[in-house]
Amino acid sequence: MNKKYSFRICFGIIIPFFLLTGVCSRHYSSGPATVFPAFSDSIPLESSVIIISKNLMAVYGDDDTVSLRRFYRVLDNAATVLAQSLGDKKKSPAAADSIIALVYDSWKIGFDPADTIPGTLLPHLVFKNKKGACLGVSLVMLMLAERIGCPMYGVMLPGHFFCRYDDGIKRFNIEPNKSGFSHPDGYYRERYPVAGKPWYDLSSLVKSKTIGMLCYNAGTLCMNRGRHGVAILYFREAAARISGFGEATGNLALAYAAAGKPDSSLAVFETLFAAHPDFANLAANYGGVAMAAKQYDKAVEVFKKGLEYFPEDTVLLSGLSRATAKKELQNENKIP
């Protein structure tokens, strides 16, 4: 899963901006992909993943649909074999163990920390390259589980994503970065600080939220390619699917700014900053966009508020100095 991606935009002052760290037929046609159909939990996860995969392939100029088709044929066959071999144990822990064994032992899919490229995110490329980042590998397992009716779910954390088996009686986590190793919840609570971010509650995600996480990562990939308009759609979808998802909302504001829509950006920032003024990088981003819009009073206010939480942040200190000077100059010019 994408962790934190940084980029620099010139807004009159130079401030670093950081992205803060969504029918049952398949869609293989060569025409334009529908970005966001009417997803619901009644639609297979696989159908949604295919649509987003095709859209990102188009963004990256990738016209290789052969590997896409091949992967989902393999997935078909693998699910059929798993279902037959498991019989009435398709919803048991044995089913999760079989999926883990298939992905890591038979398909030999490994971990790749490079999480800002399609090759480690999109399941068909993960299968093709035999390696992927946490969300890409997790999606492979989740689609297999869905096919056979195994109760497996995704779980989101800051900069991470993993799977969980939970049949209401037996429950265990499945770590995609370590060949399916099972860490307890306590391991994740200690390793991934989530204070002030209630959307990271270690709950099992419904499908629509899992798609929201894919949209969030897809938005970052689109920002990488300068496709800010598409990134706006993805971040907006992620924020809508996962209630309160601050990182997606912050990145939506940045995408609006990059797309030349400062008013929309500032409106999103204002709501998010009011709720989470202690987010790292948020005040710097918000203040930078306010500076670009020549709203120097707002920029001063934002930088000062950010410094209450990060008093030694050099970006905020520099931003406050510049915003104050611009504000004074602006006020002087208004004097008759």
C-alpha cells in the first residue's frame, strides 16, 4: 500500500507538499474503462478490481490485456480446484491455509516494497511478476477467498494492508509481506501508531472499503503521472467509501490544487484541518495552497496553528515568515 509520497509545486513560495500517509460481468474490452461503476457489496470484488486495473493501465499507457486475461483465467481454474479439494471446508481455516499455500508456495509470489507503481499494486501484474506490495498481494488472496466463499477480509493501517480470516469463531491475521505469517492484533497496534485516526481501528473491511483502499492507492499512481483530474476521482471515491479517511481527504485537496482548483482545495483543507490540525504535513500543505491563492491571512493562521503541534518544523516556520511578510505587504498596498 502507498505510504507517503512527496512532490513539489511552485505556489509563489516553495514548500514541499506531501501526499498523506475506492453487474457480475468482467470488463476486458479494449474501449475506455468505466472508472467508478455503482459498486456495492453484492458485486464481486474481482469486477471492481478489473475496472480499476484497466483504468490505471490506460493512465500508464499499458495496452497489455493478455496478462490481465491470463491471470483471471488462472484465478478461475485455481478457485475451481480449491473448491473441489476443500469440499465442505470452503469456509474453514483450512481454506485460508490453502489460499496461503497456493499464493506463496505454488505461485511463489514474494514481497516488493516498491508500492507506487502499477506492477506491485494490480493483481494481474503481481501474478505476472511474482511479487507485489501488501495491497496487491492481499487482493489476490481476497479474490480467491471470495470465489470459494472463504470468510477473509482486508484490514487497513497507515502505510499497510493485510488480510484476516474470521468465521465468527476462529480468527487470525494473514501478513502479505511475510508469506502469510500470522501476527496478533497487538503487533500491529505497536508497530503502526494510529492515535487520532479512528478509521484505523483494525476492523475487518467490507468490500466497498477494500475498493476504497485500492482507489486511494490508484489516486497516488495517477498523481505520479500528472493525471490530477483522475486522481481527484480516485481520492474522492476513497474518502466517500471510508468514513473519516483523513489521508484520502488530504490527498484530494492536494489533487485539486495540482489541477488548478485552489478554491476546491481550500474548502477540503478547511474541513479536514478543523478536525485534525495535528496531522503531519497538513498545515504545510494547507498553508501552501492558501499562499498560492494569495490568502495570506489564512496562511498565517494555518502555519501558526500547525506550529502549536510541530513547533520545530522548519517548513512551517519558513512558511509563517513568508506568509507574514506577504500579508504585511498586501495590507500596505491596500492603504490609500
